[in-house]
Amino acid sequence: MALFNRRPKNTPAIEQSPSAPVPVVTPRPTSDGKGITFPDKAAIDHWNRRVADAGLTVRGVEYNGQASYLTLAGSDAERAKAFLGNEFVDRELYYIVVETPDGTWGLDIGGLYLEQLRPWQLDTGSAEYEVPAGSFAGNSHGAELAKLGRVDNFLVWIGCGRCAHRWADGVRYQNRTLTRCPSCGAKNLVDSSNVEVVLVDEQPGPSSPLSTSSSVPTAYSGSEQQRERIARRIAELVDANQVHYGELSEEQQKQFTDWRHLDAIISSGDPPPDWIGRGVELRSIGHQLNREGGIRLMRETAAEADRVSTYHVVLEVITLFWGSIGDWQS
Ligand SMILES: [Zn+2]
């Protein structure tokens, strides 16, 4: 108690900056997906400064009708990676990409990724050191995607065989890949045979029996307008949940997001009680989308719903209602 009773007499006052500090804000895509938007002017200035500090320039936003790519360019891959490491992407189908002379680095909802191996990485004969792959870095699904062949690399931590510097870099799955230490330049051959992922599909998992019910063409099918209408309906339902979910009792809340309970109501064919109606409808829409276009249509429609929604929580929330429908992972 008496240990710390002495205090310096000239305790400095805590520095109060004249204006509140600007929190780090990553721009989000505009509702049409073709631009980016910030909450206010201060956030724009702050972000522009961070872009400049990292030696980057903004190329623009590319939108392919589904995904938005905010593209920047810079001369230094390590600084680009550090910049991306401080950005925050919280939605599917949004990518921040930095083109550098040493690869195109990106950030999506899963984390950092290298778009493609650089050609020199396949020149395994020129290695000076051989090191094992370290733990996963960057995108949490990177190794799964690499195993499936959808991407040619995934990010791991690498310890340099010469100087022990650690950095994150892209390597092939279950293979040997050349990397270069950003600190000393040593050519390290990384062996990823110590990394093995088991895909969820390879394990038996719970699956809703309604997922496999036969496909019946319905009013949902087809046109772009109908898809938009469904996306708007999902947005309405999820937005209404944001407002009214708290009014439910604890027991009701449990049933509201219990897919087995929702499926039981749907199977019964009886009209659901009012309080759980929105949950049942969201679940039914999920089944319908799955029957018509599988996981891809579900994802696209959810992303569209999120864009047109008020609270932009569709992508986080929908998984409570669509768990175990087809290939949808909860
Ligand atoms: Zn090194």
C-alpha cells in the first residue's frame, strides 16, 4: 500500500488534442458498388494520408456487376502489405487490391491474400535456404482454396534461413515454393508439406433435410427484377429484426434462430405465429435460393440484400437463418 505513495510533483497533464482523434476508417463500397464512401470528411482526409504515407496511389474502383475492387498501386510490396494489414473489410464481395512490382496483394473479408504467385517463385532450383512453412497468415480460408485449386497460393509465416526475419508470403499447397526475404534478400525455399487442411465437405456434417427436397420451379426464378425483389425482401426482414429482435423473450430468441425449429414450422405447412414469421420467411427464402442456384445464388442475393439494407448487417446475420442449407456453412 505504501509502496507507490510518492508522486512526482510536476505530473504532466494528459495531452488533450483540440479535436477528437479520427478512428481508422476503411472506405466501403457505395450502394451501386461503383465507388467508395466514407462516413465524413475527416475520415476521407485521414485515409488519404494513410495511402500517401504508404507510398500508394488510388487507381479507382472496378465493379463487375457483383464484386467491388478498390485498386491502389505502389512500388513496395512490404509497405503495401503493412497498409492492407491496417485496413478492415467486413463484407463479402469487396476487395482492396494493391498492385506492386512484386505481386498484387489484396484484402477481403477473410484477410490478406496474394492474388497470384510471382513467376520467379517457381524457380525452386535457385534457392539458398530451405525452410518449413510456418503458421497460416492472412486469409483464413487460403489453404482450403489452394487445395481446391481455386487460387495458386496461400499465405504462411516464413522465417528466413539466413537472418531469421519473419514475414508473410504466398506459397503453393503441399509443394515447394521460392520466396525472398524482404530483409536480407536471401532466397528461401518454403516446403509446405507440413500443412494439410481437411475440407469441411470431406467430413459428414449436419444437413437440413429440406435442403435436398426436389426442385420445383417457382415465382422466384429467373429475372433480374425478381432477384432484386427477393434481395429487397431479405433486407426488409433483416432490418426489421434489428429493430424488433430485442422485444422477444429469451426462449423466443432461441427458437427464432434455431434452423431445426424453423424447418419444422416450414414442413408443417401451418402459418407461423407472428413473432417468428420473419425468421421462417428468411429460412424459406434460403431454401428457395439454394434449390435454384445453390450457394452461389445465396451468396449473391445476400450481398445484394446487404447493399440495399439500412443497417448493412445482412451478411453477418443471414448465416443464423441459412445454416445447413445446401453448402451454406453456418
Ligand atoms: Zn533474411
